[in-house]
Amino acid sequence: MVEKLDKRHTGTEKIILEAARQVFIRKGFDGARMQEIADEANINKALLHYYFRSKDKLFMAIFVEVIQSFILSSVKLIQDPGHSVFDKIRLFVEKYISLIQENPYLPGFILNELNRRPDRLVGIFKSSGLELDYFFSQIEKEIREGKIKPVEPEHLLINMISMCVFPFVGKPMINTIILSYSEKDFNLFMEERKRTIPEFIINSIKKQ
């Protein structure tokens, strides 16, 4: 059963969540320690455990909040009839990369959770209210209208997601072997990908 996030956090809880977010950004989920989070929040460890009994529960509170916020904005975008499929690809990629830039611990945590507790992640996404039927129907409609080439909607969406996520998952290899970039340069590279990924995908499906 997926725990729903109570958005009515107390002042202390908000301080703890922000401190935990900063530690997770620096250390990742596995490297973070409850004592370090307590120190970051300037509270004692006993008080931290009073609000969040484990690092896992603390992380899940942050994770659910971030994912629900992203999905709510994605639902609004995907279901908006005022945007074409091409516009939605551009906006989705920009939002997705920005989300990970703001929460760089997410890809690693999601991969770990998929191996450790896939049912929990599935439950979170199912309870989020994300509906893809409208987006998929719009793709099929624009195929019939001759605006885009025949493409399976599921493959298109997976391509969009994977091209955004992989650079973050493979960041050590990319930085060391391919780019030899600094952290600042990597962020600039990802800003460029907000533009290059949509154009690559659009050009691959656009009717000439």
C-alpha cells in the first residue's frame, strides 16, 4: 500500500525535508546518513527519528512529493488540446530534464527501487492520476492526418524518457570518457539537450 503524502507539514518537518533533500543531492540515497541529515537541519537525531523513523520513510516523503508535482504538471501538459504533439515533446523534455537537474538523486534511487521494491514505485505512479490515453490518441490522430510518420505511441514516449534520463544515469562515464567536462559544463550540456532531444525526435517522426 502506498502512503499518501500529507502536504500539511509542520515547520520542523519542512526544515527536515529540505535538509534531507540537500544531503541526498550531495551523497545520494545510499551515501546519506540520518546523523548528517540531522546536522544539516540543526536538530538532534532523536528529533529526526520522531518525525521520520527511517531514512527510507524520509526519502519516500521527498520522492512522492517531487513525482506528484511533476506528474501533475505533465498531466496538464499532455491533456492540453491547445498543444500539438511536437509542442508536447518539446515541453515534456524541458520539464523532465529540469526535474532531474533539481533532484539529481532521483535516477539512481528509481533504479535501486525498481530492483528492490518495484511494487512500491508502480503504486506511486498508479495513484498519481497520470493518464496517457489522450496523448496516445493525439499521436494516432496526427498520424492519420499525415502530420507525423506512423509510430507506436509507447515507443515514442519511452524514447523521450530514456534520452532524458540516460545522461544522468551514465554521468560518470559520460564526464570521464566522452566529454571530460566539469560539473558546470555537464549542466550546460544538459541545457543543450533540452533543445537537441526534441528536435532529434521530431525530425525522426515528422512527415517531410
